[in-house]
Amino acid sequence: MTDNIKFSVNSKIEILMEDGIYKSNIQDISDSYAGISIPVRDGVYLPLKKGELIEGVYYTHKGVYKFTTVVTGRKIDRIMMVLIANPKQFVKIQRRNHVRVSIVSKACCSVIDTGRDIEFFDGYTLDVSAGGMKLSTYKELHVGNILAISLLLKDEEVHVKGKIIRVEKEDKKYICGVSFIDVDDKTVEKIIRLLFQIMREHRKNRPGGY
């Protein structure tokens, strides 16, 4: 699960909060803590306090990992740093098997493997993960079709290519399982960030919160 992961200087992390995702990076490390730059989102800095429990995402060459830790203080060494305890566990985010988030969002699609003129059609996502999605559309599609897809997640456009791996017909609609293909790491990271934000909002809106 953890692949012996440890923080390293200059690595990128993100702090997940109810109002969005704040970007930071590792500035200093020790046996017990890591010093991170003050997390920022859209020019607004996150005022983390000592004792605050935080959830984050850590990006490494081995993959993307989720962690939970606590703020232990602050430190100034050329820049102001927030000190966080070294996480007891890093949980790898499996891209292909990443948790699917139920979200209904409009998707603009086109079939790009027919050799004919490109025809655009609309559909709606039923769920989305970092590795694929479930698509509902009135357009007749078949297993093996390759789609160019533009979808909106948290008001951000995401452009991906996907392969139809499953089709079920319900009344006049086609419910398709789509596996993303040829997706670059930057796009995968973007999808993961947006899905985490959506998940947090879902939990927040449940009775009793988390």
C-alpha cells in the first residue's frame, strides 16, 4: 500500500480543504516533520493552525498518494513554513481502480475512429474516475468506439480520449462504460484533484457532515 514512501524536498503536495485544493511543496524534512510552503489557492493563503488535522495528496515518480496528518507548528528559514508531522501512512491512489464519484455533468463527445466526418453529440456523465467514466447518451455507440470527450468538472474543462468497453441500452438511451486512453499525467492529476474536491463536497452535504 505505501511503497516505503517518504517526503522529499521540492516535491509537490496539495492540501484538501472544504473550500478547495491548496497547492504547496516540501521545503524541509526531518525524522519527525516536514516543512511545507504556506498552501495557496487562487492567490489566497491557507492559515493552518497548530493541532489542525489535514488531508493531502503527495505526487511522486512512483505515483500519487493520499495522506492524513496534523499541523505541528511553524518555522522561518528564508521563508515561512508550516510544519506537519510525517504521515504514519501513505495510501496509493490506483489510477485504474480509483474510486468512482457519482456526478451528472454534460459531456461533449465525438467518435474519432469511423473514418467519416466527425460528428459531435452530447451526453452526460453518471460517474467519473481517474481511469474512466460512465456515459449516458442518445447516440448509438458500440464496444470498441474511440471517443474524444470534453467534460466539465467543478467548472473546469477536461479533455480526454476514451474507449467504449461496455454498452447497455435503456429505453432510447445508451449507457456506456468508457476507459480513458492515452491520458497524460497532468490530465490525470487534474482529474484526481477535481474528484477529491467533489468528494469532499458530497461528504459535507451529507446529514452529519463527514
